[in-house]
Amino acid sequence: MDRMTRRHALGALGAIALGAALPAPAQSPRVQSWPLGTARRTGIHDVAPAPDGGVWFSAQASGHLGWFDPAKGKTELIDLLGNSSPHGVIQGPDKAAWLTDGGAQAIVRVGWPDRGVRAYRLPEGTPYANLNTCAFDGDGDLWFTGQGGVIGKVTVKSGKVEVWDSPRGSGPYGICATPSGDIWYCSLAGSFIAKVDRKTGESIVVEPPTRRNGARRVWSDSRGRIWVSEWTSGNLSMHDPASRSWRTWKMPGNNPHAYAVYVDERDVAWVAEWTSNAVYSFDPRTEKFERFDFPRPGTNIRQILGRKGEVWLPESGTEHITVIRTAT
């Protein structure tokens, strides 16, 4: 194991076991996992904290918005559009759940707590977009990616939906907003990141230093720096638009594959690494990785999101949901 990596094991109900070769930290995050316990497989994909203390998730296989109540350990599935296959989910400025629904070729809003469903369908004639993830800009409008090769926007006040072709065709995947309200996304197939011109929809491509990196997800820190999880290269990288510079760190282990990245309120980056079935935190101040293992093989963490003091993980391979509580 990398000398700069501290290692934890994630127990089924909050147990934390430390590797014998490493000293225990003064304070360890508390970890808790639950089985979703639904009668059918949900295909839990992305997660987003809900405003009531619960956690939403996109149930890609069953076609629902899921809501998990940590206080009771219970799961609810909310019907969407009938032909739904949602990928991404986030909380909007209106406290509603917003989903990218690839099956319905639509952005879907689920009001909360009324659970009312509204569809914002892509313009007629739009080829299959394979809708992926979404983020709200500083004006309160929703931008989304389609892995089929599009970038899109929902102007929330009018309900207008627009799409633009992405550079180099298929690939747009993760997307995020910066504290200033700008929108950045990455292309898995194109191996680049891009800033969106919010007035024209144009994508301004920024080339990472590693070619054919497989940029899968992006997230902004409090300074507007863009963190990138690189699936093919196994790197965690960071682009600073202010200085137009890059930093790159190889993930620990052999042949790593970095799927998701999320930056918490402390500017600590969290990365899901599939090869070793682990999640890592990375503190840019110390440039050290901290590893969290799972007792369940094949967790397949596809996305990470959180709120202050909590990092939430969807285990798409095991039908579990996990939280790492970082507040002390």
C-alpha cells in the first residue's frame, strides 16, 4: 500500500476497522451503510442529499426517483414517466429533485415534499442523447450532458429546453457548477474538460495533460478549481482556470480506475476507485490519500455527493447506500 495512504474498512452498520500496519488517526470519520431493502433491484446510480435530511437517488434500473430516510433506514420509490431510466440527480435551488432521464429523453423535476412530477423534454427531432448528469448555473438555469454527444440547457422560468452538439461527438459525462456560477463538464470519450459559454452554449475545450485519460466526472472546489476523475488513466487531476495550470496525482494501487469525484466543504476531494473496490479522500494541503474499503465486493460507486459533514455513496453493485460522516 502507498506510504501516503491511510486505510479504513467500511463495516455494514458503522463499524470501522483499521489496518494493523497503520496507526489509528486521532479522529476517524463515522461510516454507516444500509441495504436499500426494496422488492426489486433499483440500479441505484447517483445520489443527492434532500432538504429534509433524507437522500435522493436515481433508480436507473427500476425507473424511479428513490428517497432514503437515514433515521428509519427506509426507502421509498417515486414513479417518474413510465419509460424512465434516470442517471443523474441533484437538488435544485427550488429544493426539488432534478433528474436526467435517459429513458424518457427528458429532464425531470420532482417537487419536494409534494412529489409532483414535471417533464422538460428534449426538442423534437433530437437524436437519442443518453442523458447523463446536470448542474445549475449562477442564473438558476439547468445545464446537462448527454453522452450521445450533446450539451443542453433548461431555462427554468420559461421551461425552454435547448441542446447543442458537443465537440468531438459522443462523450459528455460529468458536469458541475463553480461558486461563481460557471458550468464545466468533461467528456469520457473525448478525454477533455470544457467550460460552457452560458450565453451561446459553446463549449470552450481545455486539454488535460494526460492524453486519452477518460475524464469521467468533474467537481469544483471553493476556489473554482476543477477536479477531474480520470477513468482510463487512473489519475485524479485538478485544473485551475485562474492560472491555466494543471496538477495530476496517480491514484494508489495497481491499474486504478477513478469513476467519481466530489469535493466537500473543506475542499477535500473524494474519489471512487473501482479496481480496488475503494473510496479515497485526498487532502490537497498534504497531498495524501486516505483509503476506505468495503466488506461487500463489487460496490461500483458511480457518484459521490454530500452535505456539510456527510459524504454519501451509492453502491450500484450491491444495492446499498453508505455515508461517511466527516464532522467531529
